[in-house]
Amino acid sequence: MKDRLFRLAYGIVRDQEEAEDILQDLLLKLWSRKEEWSDIGNLEAYCFRAIKNMALDRLATMTVRKTDSIEREKEDLYFVDHQSPHSEMVVKEQRILIERCLRELPENQQLTFRLREVEGMSYREISETLAISEDLVKISLFRARKKMKELLAGYGS
Amino acid sequence: MAAKNDGYIDILLERYWSCETTLSEEQELRDFFSQSNLPAAWQPYAPLFAYTREEQSVSLSEGFDERLKKAMEKEKAGNKEYITIRIFAPLLRVAASLLLIVGLGISIFFITRQNNNPWFVETYDDPNAAIKDATYALEKLSHALQTTEEASLETIRVIDDLDIDWSALDSLMAEDEELTADSLAATAQEKKDTLHIGTFISNNKKEKEI
């Protein structure tokens, strides 16, 4: 559970330390409100929602704080270019491409994709986590996968 | 194995793109795409499944639980430390406003009292004592005045005793004034004379010639 929450936060902020920080904040908050746990219907979905919101908030302040994320990406590419064998370079480049494509997706699609592919959640779980309807989950996932397919097919040819 | 599964994978993949696969089927796809010698037709999609697999392996760093524990203890300690303040927080607000009101009231009271008060305040209960003290104060004052008057009279007497000829002094002053006035007039006249003297001489000469 902790790892899944962490992965969701990490998926949003893309920073190990920040994600762990967010998770710690969430757990501390949860701990301080132990008596309210019984009032929360689905604690797991509640936690996912909370960490999603916290991570998005953090991401907003992070982009204000530091704007070197794109630079770092470029650096990675540069590094790969000169030191790794060709196949590794291609893999890394594809990874960066996928990541960038994901990041450009609307928030709902991005999170749906992540929760489905990485966390292996059912449509119902995702709809509870993101507080959207199951239909919207399916639509979002469909659009995200379609985008990925287009990207990969285009890259392969 | 690949040849046998080709059609199956194709179908799975198609269903995957249209979001009809179940979670277990998606896992099957991920497993299939993780094999190293993938047929070329599926090669383009391998990075996607590789990416999700990689993302699945992301986990918390080892020290996280330890840090969380510490933070929780700190939080607990912090709660204890400020628990009294937290309980009295609403009361503190009331107390602060009360203090403000009382302070304002006191300052206003003093300011108004200061303005209304007469400068002289009756401090004596016994009129006789008041008269006595007043007389004493007045006597002190008149005594002081008297001494200064005497002192000035004494000075005048001393000056009289010096027997100065005042009229002489006055005339001296007047003379001095006259003198300065005279000298001014004289210098002005001198300048005029020097101007005229040349013409005067030439006139004289002419008269003689004639």
C-alpha cells in the first residue's frame, strides 16, 4: 500500500525525495486523525486521492521552485549519447519519449493510465480514486493508450 | 512459442488498444513483451511495456520507514509540548481582546481625567492651615523681593557716592558726535576744493593778463 501510494506520487512529481516527502506528510496527517478513519468510506481510495492532490500541489510549487527538469532530461540524453552503446541509448531515448508523451496528456488520462498500467487497478478502483465515473476512466484510458500507440508506431517506422 | 501465439498476441494487443483487456490479460502482454528476442512486428510497442514494468519496480528508499517513525515521534512530542496552548487557544483570544479593551479603557480614563482636572487642586482641609501656609509663602516672596530691591538701591547709592560729573560726560558725548559730523563735512569740502582749485588758478591768470 505504502509503495503504491509512493509510486503514484513519484509518477506525478518524478522525484524520489519529493515523493517520499509527500507520502510522509500524508501518513503523518492520517496518523494524527486516527479517530476519523471510521468516517472515511474507502480509506484506500481516500489515500490515493489525497496523495494525488498533494503531489499535484507539490508539482505546482516545484515548477515554480526549479525549472531544471527539462535541462536534466537533456543532460540524460547527452550523457547517453557519448557513453553508452547504441541499443541502450535507444531504450533510454524511448523511455524519455514515453515519459514526455505521458506528461503532455491531460491530468485524468495521465493518472488513469498510470493507475491501470503500473498499479494494475480495476476500472472501479480507478474511478473511486480519481472521483470520476467509470465511463470517464475508460475513455481516458482509451485516449491515453491511443496516444501511446500513435507515438510508438510513429517512432518505429 | 512465438509462432503459436502470434495470432493470440495480436488479438490481445488489439483488445488492449481498445481497452477491452482484463488486468490479467494485460499482465500477460507485459510478460510477453519482456522477452528479449521479440519479433520485429511487435518491437515498436516493447518500450511501453518495458516502461510500465520499470515504473512498477520503483519503490521507497530503505530509510523511509525509519524516517517516518522519527517524524511521527517528533509530531507526538510536538503535540505534547503545545497541548496546553492548544487547549487555551480560544481562551487566549478572549484574554487578548479583554486586555485590549481594559488597556484602552484605562488610557481613555486617564486622558479624559487629565483634560478635565483644574490646575489647582484643593489639598487643604483646614482653612486656617491654608491661610497660614499661603501667608508664609507670600512672606517668603516679599522677603525675596525686598532683598533684591535693597540690593539695587545699594548699587545706586554706590554709584552716587562716586560723584561723577554727569553733565561733563554728556557734553563729551555730544562733542564727540559733533566732531564726527564736522570731519565728514570737512573731507567732502576738501574734495570739492581740489576739483575747483585748478579752474580757480587759471581764472586768476586770465584776469592778470587782461
